[in-house]
Amino acid sequence: MPKVKSTPDEWIKDFPELKLENNKIFCRACVKTIQSDKKYNVTQHVRTTLHVERKKMFEVSKIKQQTKHESVASTSTKDEQFQFNFDLCKMMIQSNIPLKKLEKGSLLEFLEKHCNRHIPVESTLRKNYVGPVFQQVYNEIKHRIGDNYLWFAVDETTDSCGRYVASLIVGILNENFPSRGYAVSLKMLDKTNGNTITRFVNDSFTSLFLSNAVPANQILLMISDAARYMLKAGNNLKILYPNLIHSTCNAHGLNRVAEGIRLQFPTVNKLVANAPLRVQHFTEKFPNIPLPPEPIITRWGTWLQTTFYYDKYIKEFEEVVTEFSEDSSQSIKDCINILENKDLRQDLAFLRSNYQFVCEVIEKLEKPNMLLVDAINLVKEFKQQANAVRGDIGTRVSQKLDEVLNKNAGFGVLSDVARVLQDQKVENLELDSTLVAKFKFAPTTSVDVERTFSNFKHILNDRRKNFTVDNLEHSTIINCFKEN
């Protein structure tokens, strides 16, 4: 069998510094071409002293270059992992998914299966990522606010741990577009009074404009409820912000009128408060009728909406209740006694025929992006309809409305601004006329700050009470920002 001739590829396979290019052998260590017609030429070259020395230098250089590439790749991997952890933390807070869910369970299994990433533990995100995510959100809010004219809404509540909590949202006043409020501060207060609210608002603005002076002349509108300490805080803040108008929330004020209506009808109120809910029996007997609603204290106007339901379905409701034995429960007994009251049906009819507009106006006022002119006209329409109700109750309700509006001095200023925006002349306008246009989309309710507390209470639920104060504030602000 004839001998097989070897090839240049075989000659250089043991020498990584040699490379075959276009049928020529090139030595990368010596940077020269070697004749490739005979194996002897290759063997002779690699044995020379010069090549041996340069080969060592070549290998060292190759190791350094490989290390550099690995370092770059490692840095790139670390950056990608950081971004993944950052985005994961932000998504979970904005979706109100507890970070603890990453410890075990279906969420962890899903992420490991589909993300092909190392999934960080809860403590890693809480200690290393909640702060940076908050700072990104906070900086974005500062960027959006810029140097615009501003409005703000402030409110206070008590959390499930019994602490006083104040919340501040800030929005832009601009004649070209509406602006919903951004949650910028949520702090625990030692006590609630005019001075602590004043300090909270001013400190929050100072933090928001940390690198610059607070633009005191550009803070034009404050919205709050009508609590006495809020009125005092408003007067204090007018000293700090010379152009400030303080108006109490219109929706909250009209709900106080609705509460006044409720107090005029004790029998109806007893029915709403004591009506037993027998869901299964009710749905079986009347499958096409909605279940009796339950009024919610924190949702304005829901008591009246409940009375409208009972006026419409009182016969069906009574039929269900009377089928239960009187000795089944005390609530059944109480409800039957109330239903036997001869005035009940007439009261329900009066409420439904005269005060449906209350819920309708409050619901409209709660909608975002409303023109100031439209909001003011809604309140005026509310007053006209309230004054049109005849009788003693109608008179008392009208008096309650006048009391609410008279206490809201800022509403009068905003009404004058709305008149100017409708091409009506106003004598002794309190606001600088050059600022009137900024109020085109000015809010008249504190609905946004109420939503902040709603988000806050969903985060601080009965199973999640180990938040630090800072992490609780950061998580709430991040969670609220998703809505914007």
C-alpha cells in the first residue's frame, strides 16, 4: 500500500502559533510566512531560538487577551443581571406582588423556567434594589414636573398599625394639557395638626427641589379636605407660597351633604345598616335581580345608591326576608320590624325621586382630566337641583350645602377664575390675571390622594407589616407611579 503524503494542516496542528492561510503557513509569534512545500521547513522554524522566545511572548499575550475578553463578558453578564433584578423588583412592586413570593412557589418556578436567569431572593431585592427603583421613579417625577406651575393635594389617615400617615401628591398646572398628581411623599406623623401638616408639605417640596430653591411663587393651588387642621395648614402655607389658593375637595364636600341627607332618614338608615344578606336564597328566588348593595364609607355617595336599590326592589327584598323565621337571627327580626314601618316606602320614594343627582355629580367630579369650568358648573348644577327640592328636608339639605360652600373660600376664587375662562368679567379678581390660563385644567377634588391611601393600605395589609418606614414610602410611591 503506497504511503499517504501528509498535509500542511497536519504539520502545524501541534503549534497553535502557526496558522494556514491561502495555502501558506503564517507564524503569528514571529509575524512571518514559512514555506509550505516541505514539512522540514516548518520543523526547522519552530526549533530556532528566536521562535522559541517569541512563542513564549505570544502565549502570554494570548492569555492576557483572553482574560480581557472574559472580563468584558463577565461585566456584561453582571450588568444584564443587575438590569433583570432591577426590572423584576420594579414590576413586582408596581403589581403589588410581595417580594417574598420569590422565595418559593409557582412564581419562582415560572421565572426559573422561562427567564433563564438567576432569580434573586427577597432580601437581595429589598436591600439592594428597592432604593434604586424608587430613585429612578422619583427622578422621573422631578423631570416631568420641571419648572412648571404646580398644584398639590394633601391628606392624612391612620394606618392599620395605628400610626398617623400624611400623603402629598403634586401635579402640573398648564393650559395645554391636564395633569394627574404624582405621589411624592408619604410620611408618618407624631400627631396631626395644622403645624405638622404645614411642616410635612414644606419639607416634601424641599426634598423634591433639593438641588434648587423651592419655586414658592409657582405653587398655586392646594386641595385638601375641610378638617380644621387642614384649613389652618392652608393659612400657614399661604405665607410660604404667596400665590397659593386653598380649596377644599368638592367631591368630599358634596358627600358631606349626602351624609346630611342620610341623617334626615333614620328609618331608611336602619334598613341599610341592618339588612341581612342571604345571597344564596336571594339569587335562587330572584336570579335576574342584582344583590342588595352594601354602602362603603370610603366611597362617596354609596349610601344613597343603596337606598335607590331598596326603593326599586323593596317588594322582592321583603319577600325574601319574611320567608325566614323570626327567631332565626336578631338581624332578621330587626329587618322585619323596619319593613313594617309605614313611612319607609315613602321615604325611599322621596330619596330616589329627588336626590339621584347627588351620586351622579359626585361620580362626574371624580373623573380625571376635567376642565375647571366643567367642575365648577357641576357644583352650580348640584346647588340648583338641591334648591329645587321642596319641603323641610329640601330646605335643610340646601342649608347644609350653603354651609359647605361658604366654608370653602378657595371655591369662590376658583369660581371667579372659571368665569374669566368663560369670557365673563370679574371685579376684584384675587388671582393675578397672568396666571388664570394655568388653571384651565385645575383639579377641584382630592381623589388622587385618596387613591394613594388605597394603594398604601393594599401594600400594608395584615400579612405585610414588617416594612421599614422608608421601604413602605418607597413601595407606595413606586406602586402609584404605574398609574401615570
